[in-house]
Amino acid sequence: MIEKNYNQSWKFWVDKDAFALVWDIPEAARNVTLPHDAMIEGIAKADSRNQGSTGYRDGCVCNYVKLLNVSEEDKNKTMVLKFEGVYMNAFVFVNGQLAGKNPFGYTTFYVSLDRFLKYGEENEIRVQVRNGAMTNSRWYSGGGIYRDVYLLVSDLAHIIPEGVQIKTESADREYAVLNVDTELKNRYHTSMKLVLETQIEDGAGNVLASNRAPVVLFEGEERTLSCRLTVDNPKLWSEFTPEMYYCKSRLYQKESVLDEDVSAFGIRTLQLDSRRGLRVNGRPLKLRGACIHHDSGLLGAATYEDVQYRQIRLLKEAGFNAVRMAHHPIAPAMLRACDELGMYIMDESFDMWNRCKSDYDYGLYFQEWWEKDITAMVRKDYNHPSVIMYSVGNEIPEIGTAHGARLCQDLCCKNKSIGRYQIYIGGDQWGICRRRCDKSDCGGCLRRVE
């Protein structure tokens, strides 16, 4: 799907009224440009229930509103909002109707607009962020829509968001073999005869490999098409040579382009065993890592692209080659910085599971939401060569129990989207899930050391 930045011209105000009418925007509302940290604007108070965790600043219930003009011709389009991060308990309303929600403050989530839109009219997009319950974090969380927002538009037959997944099957200096999976969806009520074109390009725009595949998508069908492409003389990605490539996908009906996608990726291989240790592109790697939180110091939690690049650049200049994101999924902006500057990433999923560490933290929602959130993390990270491992939790007290061990296995292996990744389980245990299955007791493949 084609992404358009949707950060401009939002109205913002603080108010917990959940029964406000559509178009009911108070005079006190002011214009803001996203990303926006609502918490940093608050006054530090000695009696804040958050105490030093958030710099003595309170959380709040705040509102963001923007108008979306939709034409009559857009009835044959698919329209989706992409939120890269809202802290926390986000409720997204379209024309007063709840279209989507997400409790976790660090997950990229999507909200389909189609069922709620009025065509040929202005439509109200309202995001209410219910971050007033304190305490809900052990560090400065910020509040509000603190990462970027995008409007995604495509035909009714389209490439699913984050649905292009590129894997390096093998690579050396002579050639690399890539496997590209592309997830397609047909929202038409009839079958569609389509052609999917996949091209691999270098940074200069030179086409290095391509494939065209015909496909018939039946009404309402979702399907994944796979192709294998070979790139001659690849520039392998590493901390020393952070070379990026681009996969351009186009979905055709006859000569008309219905949808397109551009995914950046790197060509590199990972190996891990007890004798040779961790290797990238066949070369031994020693990680010199640092743990970083998502905030930007005095700037607060708002995720600015330049700040992310500056942080990674300074860490590289200081001699680091790896970062661990503490204690939640990393921002897409920092992923791009690590890809382009050559920094390895250990992406962390959660700071807690079912046992809360603060009064009102994500532990209240973990049991019902962990699978969606860990799926979102892996789909977001899939094509980024900088991501070499995941952590399924930080200082989890229940990990030593029988049920906790089973839950750990589910986190590592159950979800389909985790396939093909190195997973750190704990201690000296590693697993590789090569299958896309729904089995929670994955058996030998998880315990197999590669």
C-alpha cells in the first residue's frame, strides 16, 4: 500500500470526556504536528504519583482530531491508518464510531477506515489516549501520539501492509539467493486476474533481479505468493558495510497498477553455534552493546528521525556495534538509523508478562494482547538487517515456573510471523523456528541448536 505521512494539522486538547460529539472541538484545542509528547508539556509536581519514573509529570487523557476529505471515487479504494506508537490505551474513532484500539504503547498498529467513512464528505478522525492511570511505567514513557502516523491507500485488491518479507537464503561474494513472500488481498466481490511484479534494486536504482507471476485471487481471498531471486556480486550488509537494497513490488490488472510497495532490506546471513559463536556473513562477531530507552532526553518521548540517527551515530563513534532496546519494541525510525549506519539490534518485546511491575501497566492486558503485539513487532522488523535477535521479556519473575516456561515457548515459537528468526530463550538456549505453524508445543525445531 502507498503510504502518505499524516503528521500535519492535528487538533490537541486534554479532556477525559468519552461522550464528546463528532465535530465537538473545544476552543482550547490547539494545533500540533506529530510526533507529539503530551507528557513533556506538563508541569513537574513533587506530589505526582509517577514520582521520578516520569520526571514527576502526570499522565493524562488527551485527544487528537483531524479531518479527512474522502471523494466519491474513493469507494473503490482501501484506506488504512498506520500508528507507529501511541502511549498508551489508544482508542481511534472515525465519525464517532470506534474503529480500532491498542493498549500497548510501543506497538505499530493499523486501523481500517473503510467501514466508517462517508464518501464525498469530510470525516473526523479522533484519537483518544487514556494515559491517566498512574503508575503505568518504570521509566519516562511520555504520552500521546509520540511516533509518526501514515495514511495508507490502495485499490480493493492490494498488497497487505508489511506483507512483503525478504529473506536471504544464502549469500557470498559471488551471488545471493533471496526468497520474497508477498501477501495479497482481494476485497472485490469477484475473482481478479492479476500479475505480481517483484524487482530487486540497488541504491542507485539499478534493477538487479525481477520476477513476474500471474495469480487469480478469489473474492475476499488473502494469499501469499513466493518467488526466489538471485543477485550477482551482492554487497553484504554488516556493521562495516551497511549496504541497503530495495524490493519494489507492483500489483497489476492488465496494464493498470493497482498497488505498489517499496521495502528496504539488506543481504546478510546469520549463523550461531557453540563452537564458532555468532557469525555474520560467515565472519565471527563480538557484540559491544548498549541498552537504550526510547526517549530523547530533554526532548521527551517524541520520536524524531534526526535524533534517532544522532543517537546511533554517537554510539558508533564511541565504539559500540549493538544496541538492546529496553524494554519494548524499537521505533521504526531507529530501525532505519541502525540499518543505514550499521548497528546490530536486540529488539525487546515486553517489560512484564502477567505480573504487573507498576499499578496500571501492560501486565493488565498482556494475556489477551501478547500474540498481536509480538506479531506486530516481528512484522515491523522482518526486513531490517540490523535486527539479529529478540528478547521476549525483561526481568520476568514467572519465567522460573512451569506455566511461565510454557508461555516463554509460546512467545518464541507459536506465532507464525516469528518463523525464520533466531530466538533468544534464556541462559545458553537458542532456537530457530523454520516452520509457519500454529502449534504451541513446537517440539524439536525450537530446541534445535543451529
